[in-house]
Amino acid sequence: MRKTAFLLSFLLLLTGFCANAQRSMRIGYIDMDYILENVPEYQEAQTQLDAKVDQWQIEIEKKQSSIAQMKKTLENERVLLTEELITEREEEIAFVENELFEYQQKRFGPRGDLAIQNRTLVEPVQDQVFNAVRELAEARKYDFIFDKASDLVMLYANERNDVSDQVLLSINRASNRKQVNNRDDRKELERDEARTVEENREVTEREKEAEAKQDEREQFIQDRKAERDSLRAAKKREFEERRQRILQEREQRRDSITDARENRNTGAGESVAPQQENNQPTAEERRQALLKARQARRDSILQARQRIKDSVIQSRQRKRDSIN
């Protein structure tokens, strides 16, 4: 209702002013949301603030989960607790809930950190916008410039009266002037400032097209590289499998040759000197004898360690007994 009354009053005032004016009135408007979306400094700061908000929300969810667990535990143990303990638990839960409410107000309340940081974030850009709007209005003889994103209801707005791009261009030029360090940068800045909004829009579109082509080219290169890597990996696996097969075949041939030789030697020994078979140990017997010798040596070492350990324990026990 208040907006409607304000709008009607403004229209009546505007109509009367136009009737008395000797020249046509120039009216423009800006879109603050559009401008904010295209200011890099604002977007960077907004990203950092969004990360903080996500962290605050995670902390709130953790506290809420903890409170829910406390309530569930109380309900499960209520029949086992006395009235005094139940009251104490309920007071503890109420205290934690109050802490959570205060934390939510501190972060997201009307005067909380989010509201303060939003104002801190927007105010510098708003100042730049106001200065740019004032300069633009004075230079191009605008009588009124409104903000499309404000509470003022705009029933119709012709795009030819939208000066958001001019304001954004003025803000970017002011920011670029602060970054000029040498003569080449100054010449580049002068060429940029000599372009109109339409020319800047065309340049921006060409830059976007070039970036899109560059991204497409890089994606094509990455796909080709991934394809080459996959082929190389497949060839490597195939080579490794073939190598393993060859090694296994060689090992099998070597084992078969060794077995054949052992069988031939065993047959020759049986035909020439059967008595030597009983006197000379076979390879398996030698291996078993070697294993037994190793086991005996290991057992002797373990027994010696155990004896030393027992003697140390006995010595410590005797010392304790003498002290007692």
C-alpha cells in the first residue's frame, strides 16, 4: 500500500513537472543486481562470504544434531532416572538450545555478522555506482535515474533507457586507472576508454568467443592426451602379460628339463650301483636336512634367549626380596 501511494504521488509529480517543462525529460534506470554480478571485486568478496556462511551453517547443524541426540538419550533413559536427574537434563538441554539460538542470532540475525558483512560488502560498490550515476546524469543531461532492483515498482522499462552498462563501464574504468603502472598500460587504458558501450559489448563478446574456442581446443587436447594415455596403458599391459607368459613358459621348460635330468640320473644310478641309492641322499633329503639344521639352530637361539630372560627375572626377584 505504501509503495502504491508513493508511486502514484511520484507519477502525479512527474506529470505536473512534464507539463510545465520547456524540454523533454530524460529518464534512465540501472539494475543494481546486474552491476553487482559484473564487478569482480564484489564477486570475489561474495564468494568468501558464502564460504563463511556455509561454515556457520555446518556449525549450527552440528549443534542441532547434538541437541537432538541429547533429547533422544533423555527419552530412552527417562524411566531409569529420578525426577531430579530428569529436571537437570532438561535444564541442560534448554541451556544448549538457548546457546544455539544466540549463535543463530549472532550470525544470521538482523544485526548479525551476515547482515553487517553484507553491508560492508555492498557499500563500497554502491558508492562507486552513485558517483558513476551522478557523473553520467550530469554529462548526458538525465533528469532522473532509478534503480530497477529497488522497492520502487517499475511497471514498464524500455531497455534503451537502461544505463547499467554505462555505469558498469565507468566503475571498471575507475578501477583500471588505479592499476596503471607504466606507459603501455596507460595507452591500453586510453584505447579502452575511447570505446563506446556498444563497442565494449562487442569486444566482450569476441573475448568470450575466443575463450570458448580456447576451452574447446584445450578440451580436445586433453581428450587426445587421455586417448593416447589409455592406448599406451593398454599396450603396456599387453606387453607385461606377454612377458609374464614367456617367463612362465621358460620356467616350465626349465623345470621339465631339470626333472628329466634327475629322472635320467636316478635311473642310471639304479642300474649301475643300486647300493649307492641307499648311501647318497637325494635332493629332497638334503633340503629336509638343511631345514632341520636351521630349525635346530633357531630353537637353540630361542632357548638361550629364554634362559637369559629367566635369569634376569630371577635376579630382579631376588633384589625385590632382599629389599623387602
